Amino acid sequence: MRLFALVAAALLPALATAQESAPAMPEDPRAPRFREVERGFFTGFEVGYLTLFKTPTADAGRIPVAGEGGGRSGGFLVGVNAGYDISDRLALSAYALGASSRASLSYGAFSVLSVGGDLRVSLFGARDRNGTERLHVYLHARGGWLVTRPVGLFGNTDLYFAGGPGIEYATRLRHFSVGLAVDGAYVAKAKAPGLAVTPTVRYTF
């Protein structure tokens, strides 16, 4: 018995050293090596439809054929934006958009271009079966400088404001998301309210 105790006392340090130097367990190949949904710097693209509920003539003396206004107008809208996700719920970006609208036959068509800033707040997100938030419902607001041509028809320079609800789905291609926004719009000097409906695509780096 005494011999057994002496042998155990001699072997214990060697066993402890062997245990400390044992190789680490291999990494689980099923463990995710990247984020399911990327957040950070992003760029986006939107294309849709913009309608203005009234189109007053800015300079009827210069363009008499247009009359005092052209009534309701509508046309395609195309926009781009670039920004940063401050958090999973808050994003800031700069935008640029252009649209071509047609009102009454006598009033004709005009184009608008706006650049400015956009603030987006995600209200809540729905998780998939793996616990990843993919579907977000958000509110956003934007405002910026607007230029319209031809000068004197709908105006010259103005301020553009828009905002409203939207939904966005983060696809399994973790950099890409798609969505849809429905915005109330307003052109300040012309006092012209409107509505914009825009499907969106976003790429996050």
C-alpha cells in the first residue's frame, strides 16, 4: 500500500502536465463564422411611383398655356442612398432621387431632383426559426433640396419632405435586403402634397 502511494505521488505531476498540454477540441464546423444579417455601411436603390395631388403653375405669365395648374400628376421615381446602421434599430443615410411627372395635357410634364438626408427607426423585428431577426417594420423621414424643370412650370428650387412606414426583409444572402416603403410627400413652396410607393433593395458591406 505504501508502495502504491509512492508511485501515485510520482505520477500525478506528469499526468497533470500531460492534461495541460492536451490539444484543444476541434471547432464545431456547424458554428456560424459570420453574422446572419450584416449591419454597418450600406448603399441602397429604390424605384417606384410618385404622385402629387396638385401642381400649381409657378409662373403662369411665363408659361401661359399651362394655366393656373395641372391638377394631379404622376410618374416614375428612381433613387439611391448611402448610409450607416448606428444600431439594429437606427440608420442614417444621404439620398438622391429623381422623378418625371405628367399632369394635364395643357400643363405637360416636368421633372424633379432632390438630395438630402434620411432617418430610419425600426419599430420591431420578426425572428425566423433560427432566432435571427429578418423582417423589420420601420418608420423613416427624409428631407432635402429639390430642383424642378422646366423653370416656371412647377417651380424652380424648393424643399422636399417625405416619410412613412416600410417593411424590409433581410435575405439569406446576408448582405442583401429587400423592402417596400409607402411615403407621404410634400413640396414646400408649391404647397403640393403627394404619395410615393417605392420597392427597395439594400446592400450592406
